[in-house]
Amino acid sequence: MKFHFKDKAITGMMVVVPEQERLFADDMRLFNAPENRSRKLALVMGYRAHRVVEAGVCASDLAEHGLRKLFDEGKLKSDEIDALVYVTLSPDHFMPPTSCILHGKLGLRKDCFCIDVTQGCCGFVVGLLQAFQLLDQEGVEKVAVVNADVISRKVSPKDRNSYPLIGDAATIAIVENREGAGKVFADVRFDGTRSMALKIPAGGFRQPCSPDTAVMSADAEGNERAPDNLVMDGTAVFNFAMADVPPMLADLAHDAGTDFAGIDKFYFHQPNKFMLQKLAEKLDVPYEKMPNNVVENYGNSSGATIPSAMALNDADVLCRETKRVCFSGFGVGLTYGGIVMNCGNFDFCETINYPNKGE
Amino acid sequence: MDKTQFLDELANILDEASVEDGANLRDYPSWDSLAVLSIVALADSKFGFTLTFPDVKGLTTVADLWAFFEKNRTK
């Protein structure tokens, strides 16, 4: 579905990552794979370090930490949030919505609209579009888009295909109407026929968790995981990203009256360095215009990767000037989307740690 | 990309000095998911077609792989 908006702006951004860092060099010891191949994998995919939560920490804990910091520093007031869009694949509970839990903990206004959005890799794009739609309602001035996930809790440490790339994070984007910000062009597409390419098989109503779903077994390559763990068909996801994302983005750029050369920066979801380099090559975009270093520094935190890429690479620039940017997310769903808009002159753009609590 | 270049690229992916037409792909010690993904990416970028995991599963030797690339290439 195509979306058009006018005069919408991101005015501030905060990234919260767990203090706890895991190194690929340590992860490697758990894999049933030759060390030289693991080293090559790390080189190609960009695995080095990733941030993961301590046991028991929920995605909303990271989000709450970030929002309280913004309140404490006077960058945001709890009573000026007109809507909270909470995008996650790792809710605290099935019931109630996690946005309602945060609403209570943070003391938000009773007329602050709360909604949970179940989206992963494309979650920043979908969350922003949700916020833009809310901002078209009279009286809505400020929307907080929170992307938060702790997928590390669902990945087997013995799964070389997924564990080294996974990271946890929460990001907060403040979205407002701003006169003169210009037009926003967006497109989001879905292919539900391939919805099972990225999944956590057990834990929902279709296959509830049980002692059986916690039993690990090894795949052909020696990766051990259980039905409780995340599993992805890496090759299928790669083919999807290469085949479906570039034409969608070419349409979007055309719609926006530009081409890829007319865009200053491409903030894309960060599955791994390899896939981003291949996408940049396919779009004929120089690597410098499409950051790919979130996985090597923090890990892939699903919907939180796009704000992470912005804060990690361009925090200063984004507070100083406005750029023509293209966002794109692709993955879980399968969902793929993009936004072309002006972005910058943020009031703040920072990254903070969620401190370790354990001994 | 011609056959010689393809074989060089494949050898590089498999961490070998060279690869032989008749060799079974799965006999190379470096044949793993990274190798498969690298071959899939090669098909996409240099040969212009989508190679799937099931496609790869159906191929046994280096010669089979090259024949599949030749048959499906669009560039």
C-alpha cells in the first residue's frame, strides 16, 4: 500500500542498548563448526560484538529506561505524548498490550492513544507510518514511536546461523507535524505466502510451549535449536531481499520524483553486512551512503536497527542539518517497505546503555 | 562471467586453490551455509537469476552447478 503525507518530521531519537556485550570470538566456541569457517563467516557478515540483555530483562524495560531518561533531561514531557506506538515481536505478555503497561508505568495521559504493532525487520517503517496517520488527526501533536525487541532470549546460542547476529535494543523516535518539512512518500508490501521463512515455531496458541518444545536437536550443519527458538531460512530471506526490495524502492523513488542518486542517505534494516552490501550494489548506491555497521557493533535488533544505524553513524549530522533519506525494512512477515522523506535537525539523537543489574 | 571465471570464484568461495568438474560439491570441507549463500549471491549479482536452496540441494557436482548457472543465466 502506498502512503503520502505532508509536513511530518522526526524531531528526536534515542537508542537504548543493553550494557552487556557478547563477542563473536566467545560465541564461536559453542558452534559445531570448524573455526576457520566461523572466522570467515564473521568477516563476511560483519560479526564482532552484539548487545544482549541479562536474564529476565524485557524489551519494555529498555524502552522505559530510555523514556524516563528523556523525561528526566526535559527532552520530552510525559503529558505531551498524544500517542504511543509500541512496535515489538517480544511483548511482555500476550495480554495486556505492552504499550498499556508502559502507559501505566510512565503515567501517560488517559487520552494518550496506545497501540502495539507486531512487526519485526520492517517495524520502524510500519511504526512511523502509524504515527504519521495519527498525526493527521486534529489535536495530535506528538507521537512516540518505540521499537523494542529482546529476540536474543529466543535464539539458541548453539545456532551459528542466528545467534551471532542477534542484538537487543529499544529505540524511541519522537514524531511531529512540522510546517515546511515536505512530503513523505511510502510503500509497504507483504508476501504472506512466505510468512514462515522467519519464525519462532512454539510459544503461541498454535503450538504452546511445553517440555517437548524445549528439546534441542541439530540440523544438517550441527546448529542446535528447539521449537521454542527462532529459526530462519537464510537463503530464502536473502533471495527475497534481492528480488523484491529493489523494485519496490525504485517505484517509491519514482513516486517521490527522484532517483537513488538524489537521496543523501539510505538507512536500511541491518540484517548483516553482506546483505546490505549486496543491496547497495544492486541499487547502485555507494556503500558510504548505506551504513551497514549495526550488526558488528550491536547486533540485529529487528525494528530497532534503522534508528540504531542513524544514531551510530550520523547523530551529529542529523542534529545539525536536514537530509533527503530513504528508510527501508524487510523481513518478518514477509513485510517490506520504504519511506522517502526529509529528515534531520533533530532536537536530540543519542545512544545510552541499559545498565547491567546482575552481579 | 565465463566458466573459467566461475570456477575461480567457486574455488575462492570454497577456500580451495581450484575446483574440478567431476568433484562432489559436498566433499569440499568448506561446503556449508556460508558457501551456499555466497553461491546464491553470485547467481544474483553476476548471472542475473535467483538460485534457491532447493535448487542447490538438487545439484551434486561442480559440473552440475555450472550447467545450472548456464541454463538459467540472464546475463
